[in-house]
Amino acid sequence: MKVLKSGLDGAALLVQLRGWAEAEGFSQIGVADVDLGSAEAGLLAWLSNGFHGAMDYMAAHGLKRARPAELVPGTVRVITARMDYLPRATPEGWQAIEWQRLARPADAAVSIYARGRDYHKVLRNRLQHVADKLAAAVGPFGHRVFTDSAPVLEVELASRSGIGWRGKHTLTLHREAGSMFFLGEIYVDLPLPVTAPAQAHCGSCTACLEVCPTQAIVAPYRLDARRCISYLTIEHDGAIPVELRAAIGNRIYGCDDCQLVCPWNKYARRATLPDFDPRAPLGRATLLELWRWDEAEFLHRTEGSAIRRIGHARWRRNLAVAMGNALRAGVDDGLRAALVAAREGASELLREHIDWALGQG
């Protein structure tokens, strides 16, 4: 463990940290201790229930997620950071606009966070800039930056450091910022002063549990990823379970329903960075428009986007399901003809989803 230079005041250093972070586009900074022992039982129960689905890396890392000092030896504190991602031009009443999009079967619904630049890249670089400023102030120190990129209990650390509390949908909530933000961490070997934890304010509200299209939130604070539309359309690389396809509707990458319905998101804040502004046409595309992308266009259109990592094949699989749901709703708009035209040259996996889609209307 490093010792702060003589004369350096921890509280004053935390004020500096917040200033450096704000200059990089972050909205909030906290500091957590590394003792997450009380979270281990819940993590083990979640894994034993198989709620992580095919995300085998979660089971492989095991309790390392709850033991920061094992993940990065020497770690004694975790600096936590929040970055708001609602696009800068988001209008008032944005939730209603998103619900309206979901009610138009021929439109493509992409999760708000994924319409701009890949947040992994944005946060990682800017967190490193904060770490560099800290090193300039205190001298060289051991650290490692994380942005949803390693076995880190992000929500637990965020809760313990005052960034927010764990909502019943399992996402972090803040009384003055809702949940429309990203989390990032810097593991450090500096004994920085910890910040006070956040208190929970969900009360008796169960709106997120009730609205989930696939009932993936099986209990308050408990998510079965195998049923979650975000998992199915992003992490899952096989066939989407037939019994869940209808509930996916026109969601082709991620799902925002539990956040759209959350009362706290009336306080959601706009991003300060242009990185999260939506790229054309992801904020307004139709299913047919996106279906027409060949792999080259998909790669070009999603360059620098989080969407690119699912690949063209999975993208088409998701679109086929949404197109089938549109056909069932009585909307064609050229969807059937497009599916039929693509069937012959499709992979076995895609063909199965196309055949399902064609059978829906």
C-alpha cells in the first residue's frame, strides 16, 4: 500500500479528484473500501441458480468479483465514477417518445446507451486521464482502470461509495440522476478517504418488475439474465428461445423498459459529451432499413459503436425476430419479401429465425 505524501490531505485530494473527473465529463466520484465480503453470498447464489446464463466468465471468476485485492493485488480503495449518457439534445418527455417507438412494430428499437460511441472506449480513456492527474499530484502509484471490462462488482462498489443504490432492477439509481449513466472504476493502492454509502429509495415500488417484457426480474434485486432481452440480443450467441421471441417485440439491441418506467428517471441527466449523441440512423431506423445492411455496411455503420461486437450474424438474428413480431402485429412494409429473399443464403441459425418470423403473420 502506498502512503500519501507528507502534507497531502486526503479530503482535499478527493476534492481535486472530483474536479479532474468533472473536466473529463464525469458527473460524480466516490471512493469505496475493498471489503465486499457481505456481497459474496448473494453472488454465489446468483451463480448457483444459473442466472448468468452462458456468460461462463462470471462463474470462472467466482468470488474474485467480490475481492478487489485479489483481482489487482495491492488494491486498498476503488475510485468509482458516474457518467451520464442521455444524449445532449434529449427532449423533455423522452420516456414517452421511447414508449411510442416500442409501440410501432416496424421501427427498430436500440437501447439508448448504444446509439452513440462505445462507452467502454469513452470511459476507459477518460478514467485513465483522471488517474494520470492523480499520479502527477501524489507520485507514481499502483492502479488499474475498469469499465465493464473485468470481474468487478460495479453496482456494489457504486452503492458503497455513494454513487447510488441498487434498484430493484439491479441497476444503480441516484435520487438526482436516475439510472441513465455508466459506471467506471479505478483500483488504487492509495489509502484515500472512503465516501459515505447511498441509502436505498425504491420503497414499495415494483414498476420495473411489472413492466419487464420477459419477466426477467424474478424478484426484487434479482435478475435472471437468461430471460433478459439485453442478454438475449447482445450476450447470447445461439438461438433466441422461441417462448421469449414474441416478448422481444421490436427491440433489436438491448432493452430500456425497466429504466423507462422508473420514477427516478424523471431526474435523468443529459450527457456533457458529444460521444453519446445518436448516430444516424440508430435513433430512428426501421427494421427494413437495418435488414438491408450487408456485413460491410454493418461494420462501417457500427465502427466505434458497442453494437459492432455482436457481429452481423447476431444482428440479423435479432432483426429477424423483430420482423416476425411486426408481421404478427399485422405490419408488413416489405418485411415478408425481405425475409423470403434472404432465406436461401442464410446460415442455419438465421434461417431458423427467418422461418419462425415468416410463420408469425
